[in-house]
Amino acid sequence: MKSGQANIVTGGSTLDLEGMLSFPTTPLAVAREPQSASCLATRLELLRNTLRPTPHVPLAMNGMNLFAKLEYVNPVGSIKDRAAYWILKRAAERGDICEETTVIESSSGNFACALAAFTHLVGLRFIPVIDPNISGTYESLLRRICPTVVKVEDRDDTGGFLKTRLQMVKHLCATIPNAYCTNQYGNEDAVEAHYALTATDICADFDSLDYVFIAVSTAGTIAGVSRRLKERYPKILVIAVDSEGSIIFGGAPRKRHIPGLGSSIVPPLLSHAKIDDVVLIPERETVQACRELLTTHGLFVGGSSGTAFAAVKRYAARFPAYKHPTVLFLCADRGTPYLDTVFDATWTTRLE
């Protein structure tokens, strides 16, 4: 494969980029009349019923009252369901998307899966742009739902794939008629989603909170949640959690192996977040934390969840000794897509 080309699959056959401008339409199970933007918004609003409040569970931990919020209970399986739903709904309400729209997005997995499910339910085309780090579970799901999947192969100047994926999204949007990029790294609707949905859940469940630990990638979650929680709990400390090798908080770029956390760019949505402190976690520590959550606490969660838990353990020495603070961390997704990586002892030997 030549440098700069992508592995593009349409209907089971592999094409070069120049050959992918025709998209098959997948009919829904129920035929319906052509829909206006307002009708599309109504159909998307009905999906709100699937986004029920997610539970929080207590974890035994010395020196604190610790809780994990299980965002993997969302319908497609991750916290990204909330942002995907909200971004599509707002776009339809503004008339930015209609039945002729092709939605395009760069994703390491969860956001693409959420968009794939929701666009399919309302009859929109969706093209995910992915890379080799994506879990086989996620890629398999996307190839079953989406008529077209674009997989970039070239690393960017930081050793990751994000910039390459974003360049491909820009190219596709420029060449495909009626394309719309949901832009999870810069779309302020993602902030609103977590302000209105995720954080509202938390506020309904807790009379008080002292700390919240949130893993950062696109920064939409921490931006929306931090702003709402600061309003509800004025003294709460919001702790951002990132992976070593990510540049979000000024660290040196380095090759990273666990998707769904960190970034090779500083996401624009970060400027909306209200953050009190930052904890960087090495990937080996992420692996240990994921396994501890499973074997000690019975939570089968993914990499960003384990990283947040590792950050709680590191930060515990700073908690006031005279009281047991109430601490919450978010579990963004389930561990199933990480069975061949985080939960595989052989794979773990690759980590630096």
C-alpha cells in the first residue's frame, strides 16, 4: 500500500480512495416516506429513551468513600453514546443534516460504534475513519453496520494515527456530497451532552462530592461534567487523567498502545473544562488497575476506566487525613474490546 493511502472497504471489497465515491444505501426494516430535517430530529429525539441514567457502585477502598459510575451500561456500550446522540440531534434540529447526509467521523472505537448504531436507526449513511489500533471487536461491529469503513495505515508525526485520521476525514468531507463531520474533538454539542446528561445523572445521585476523576481524550466529557459539577458542588476538585505519551497536558509525545485515552493533539474542547489537577498514568499501571478492578471489585472495564482508577490510587495520599472524602471516577466502557490487549499477558510485554 502506498504512503497516504487507506484501506477502504465497501460492501466487502477493498478499493483505493479514488474508487469510493459511490455509497450503497442500506434499507431499514420499515419503509418510510422521505423525511425532512425536522422529522429526522423527531426520530432522533425518540432515541433519548434509550439513554437512561447509568448506575454508580461503591468500591471498598481505605481512606475514602469511592464510587465507580458505570457508563458502559449505555445502549451501545460506552459513555460516547451520550455525545453521539446529542450531536446528531442538535445537528438535525439546526438543519445541518438531513436524509441525504453522509456522516463522517474519526474514532478509535466507541464514538464510531455509537454513531454507527444511531445513524443506522434513523436511516443516515455513516463512514467511520479508523486505524490499526482499533479493537477487533469494534472493527467487526463497524464493518457489519456500515457499508463503508475507511482504515488509515500511516502514523503521524507523533507516532500515533489521530492526525492521519483527521486528514482523511477532511479529504472525505471535501469529496463526498452532503458530507457532515460530527467532529468529536471540537463540537461543543459534545460538551452540552455531558453537561445535560452525564453530569445531571451524577447530581441526582450524590448530595455531596469531594473529587471526580475523569479520563481525557476528546475532552468533551470532562468539559461538560466539570462545568455542571462545579455548579452543583462548589468545593469539588476535578482531576483530569491522561496517559503518559499523550500531549494533551504538555507531555512529550510517545507511541501509545491503549486506545480511547489521550491524544496526539490538544483537543479544542479542553478549553471549556474546569480542571483542578492532572494525573498522568503509564500504560503498565493502566493494565494493573484494569485487572485489579476485575479481580478485586468485580468490574470488567476498559483502559480509560482502569487509568482513572489508577489515578485515584495515586492521588489518595493527597486526600485530607481527617475525613473520608467522597470520590467518583467514570468507567467509560466495558473490558470486552480489550481482551486481546489489556487483559492479555503476552500483549502486555510490548509496553515500555
